[in-house]
Amino acid sequence: MNKTEIKRVIIAQNEAEIESKYVQRDLLISAQDWQNDPFIRIVAGVRRCGKSTLLQHIRQHNQEKSYSLNFDDNRFAGFTGNDFEKVYESFHELYESERTWYFDEIQNIIGWEKFVRRLHNEGQKVYITGSNARMLSRELGTHLTGRYIQTELFPFSFNEFLRFKKIKIEKNDFYSPRKSIALKKAFVDFVLSGGFPEFLQTKKNEYLKNLYENIIYRDVVARYNIRNARTLIEMLHFLISNISKEASYNSLKNIFGIANANTVKEHISYFENSYLLFSINKFDYSLKKQLANPKKIYTIDTGLANSVSFQFSENFGRQLENIIFLELRRKSPGIYYHKNKHECDFIIRQKGEIIKAIQVCQSLENQSTRKREITGLIEAMQDYKLQTGFIITEDEEETITENGLTIRILPAWKWLLGDESEAKY
């Protein structure tokens, strides 16, 4: 590209208006302090979760805001790593001298990390967004070690969803029957709809289906040069239809007639790199055993999964479990499941220590279900020496004592909002 072409794109993008219906993200609060630290700041996440809009609002809170460029633009089709010098010169020719840069989806350009490192070495501030975890981490780890901090952005949390719905929460709302009913209704809507901002504005399932296909073909098939796309897509659909269930590489290999389990492992890593899926290990103090055991799979967004899988959409309990997983994942990557004689959905590990055990169940009204869930939770609590455990339900609440251990049963909507009983860590 020549400088004239680059300048045209710069001007066009800078003249575009920021989304008028923007919902303040929880991350924006901490992002306001990023300008004063010495690190390259990276926001990573799935396509269309709001990264670009967040970046634009970070710009609006900073004094320097002119040096902004979105590389997820078809006008950059001919752009190469050698053109970054022209970008540097173009910005300085178009605007007054600034020392803060904002780049969207820069990982699309081979060699981007060398340009960013140069800016950082010159003492300039750089913000980056990206939608591929592996490509970001590979280049960052090779060329920018110790120079950056990466933060993940997901589709709306329940708290952000309520902001979108303009439902305000006061301290005493948990005790108000009228407000509790409104929060419960909003929560069911959240589980079924998910948190992609643009979908929530239109509620057209075609949007989610198109997004799903866009991620598959642009971020997986094209990026990794997949030859047998049909098998890969069938595997993805199978996994989304069986969210929260155990899956091993060997079982998937047999189901889809794939010659090598390593190929299955690679395919799942592609889904994870694009933030479509997450996998968690069965906890074991032996890392080797962790890797050998079956995984449990979760998806980035229940609304997205509901739009492409009837099997998943008809099971509210598994949707609920996925919602709880996502909230846990926002706080910590140290999430595992427990399975010995019995099962526990989630255990949380921080700094080498198990700090939390959580079961998720739509309802405990059925006595056999209640016994199963409590037994699995108690086994995990005893194994990891925890005094308190949690069962998250759709709308049940009580505190019980079993074998000298305390079990708090909480409605998911209340747990997600964090009541004053310190239900969350």
C-alpha cells in the first residue's frame, strides 16, 4: 500500500462515529488507569464481543486519541509488515505528534510485533485488540516478553446485560419481591439470548448464525488452512451440542473417523484460540494425569450455541452451567472439574491452592438429584479440605449443614450479581 491509500483509511476510520448505544463494560473502569502504566495493553476476545468499541471508549478517556487504526478492514488486503513505516509517517503527517497508539486486530498483519516493540522501546503507549489467542501469545511471547499485559473481554456478563436492559440494581433489591421477579425474568432472557451486543439490539438469529460461520471460516478454516472443513465443522457442532459433558480426544477420533487423536487435539485448540470454546481438565495434582483425562467443554456464549444447536438449547440446566463457567472464567483461568466416586462441576485453584467447590443444577426439588449434587460437592470439599461449598440453581436458596460442612444453595441470578453474603470470591 502507498501512503495515500493508508491516509484515506486512517481519515475514514477516524471520522466514523462511536456506537451510540454503548453499554459501559466492567473492564472500562480498570482500563482508565492503563494509560499511566509502562506496558503494552492488549484486549483479546471472540469476534464481535465489543473489543473495538471498548478500545474507542478508552480513546475517549485519554487526551491523545488520533493514532487509531483498525486492521480488520478489507482496504488493508494488500498491507504487509513493510508498510508499518508508512503508517508511522502517515499519522505524523496527518495529525499533531502523539505518543499513544490504538490498533484493532493487528495480528492479521505478519510482522506486527516488531513495529509494536519499536513503538514501546521509544516510550510510546500502545493498545491492541485481537481475536486469536494463539497468534497473539506466540508473537508476544517471542518478541514482547515482559512488555505487555493481556486482558480478555467476553460478551456481556449478566451485570452488563442488565445495564443494556437499563435495569438498575440497588443494595436492597434482593429482598424486594417485585424487583426480584424482574431480575429472575431478565436472567432467563440472558441465559437464552447470551451477551453479544449487536444480537441483543436486533434479536435476529441470523446474526448469530452468520457470526458463527464467520468465526469458523475466517478464524479457523482459513487461518489454519484446514483441508477437511466438513469434519472439523461437524466436530464443533457436536461439541456445542454436548456442552458440559466429558469428551476425550480418542472418543472424538472414533466418532468422526479421524486417524490421529492429535488431530482432534489440534482442532479443539483452534476452537479455543478463536474463543469459540473452552476446555477444562479433571483436577489432579499430576499434570500428566490431567492432560490424559477427558475434558469438559464450554462455549463462549449460550445465545450463540442456542442458535446453532437445538440439542443444547432445549436443556436449560446445561445452559445454566455454561453461564456459571463463563463468570468463573472471567475471574480466573484456574478452573477444573472433580471426579472420583462422585462428581463436582467446578473447583477453583488459585496460587496452587483449591479455594472453591461449586455444583450447578437447575433444581434440587427431585430428591435423587438433590442427593447426587450434595454428595458430589461434599466429596470435593472433603478431598480439598473446604469448609463451605456452593450449589448454584435457577431459583432456590437455603443453607444446609452436612457432615459438619456448610453448603450454600443460591439462585444463579443472585450469585452472578454478588450479594453481600460473599457468595463469590
